[in-house]
Amino acid sequence: MTQPIKNKNKKHITNKDNVKKNIYNTSKLEYYFIKNFLNVLKIKYIHQWKSSIGKIYDFYLPESKILIEIDGDYYHTNPNVYTVPINEMQKKNIINDKIKNEWAISNGIVLLRFWEFDIYFNRSKIMKILKSKIMI
């Protein structure tokens, strides 16, 4: 069994082989992503990784130095579904997403964002992106 990846910035450690026991505050979408993408590709990851500015990213892949954000269509206002944000929560999330994007760029870290719709309905697209970025 793979050992958990240690991260002093994390509230908890996630072991990709022991996900059900170790994940706290994990959405169904994140769990689906772990099970159907990260575990299938045997990718080591840190779940709920905290940046130096205190922003939490869904996943950090330390071996390839890649961040991954899983964006729910409603909460992050998928433009293929919503033409404009419809409430304050969505507006706040868009601002927060921009801050996360800018931090990743300024620190030379690749940030991949995947929409909920694509995770559930375009699995081959997600697999292709992950494989190409991680060099699998």
C-alpha cells in the first residue's frame, strides 16, 4: 500500500489507496475524481493542499508539481451552463478562483481546472489531459 504524502500545510493526509478512511470534507465530485481518475492512473496526490497565501486547492500532484481544481458547474458558474453568475456566492467563487489562478501562475505551478460536467460526461477528455500533463 502507498504511504500517505506528508504535508505540514495540510489539515489531514490523504492516501490514494485508502481514500474512504482519510478524507474529511470531501465532496462527492472530488471523491468521484479520486476514484475514477487519480486512482486509475495511480497518481500520487495531496488532497486539500494549502498554498502560502492560505488558499486551499483540491489536489496537488507533488511528483509533477501540478495543482488540480474540481469546479462544480453551479458553484463556479460553468459558462457552458450559466451565462452570468446568478448570486453572490458564485461571484465570490469566481473572484477566489482568479486569485488561485494568479497565485499558481506567479509561482510557476501548472493549475488544471476541470468542470463537473466534463468529469462526469467527458471522462476520456479528462484522462487525455491528465496523461499529457503528467507524462503518463
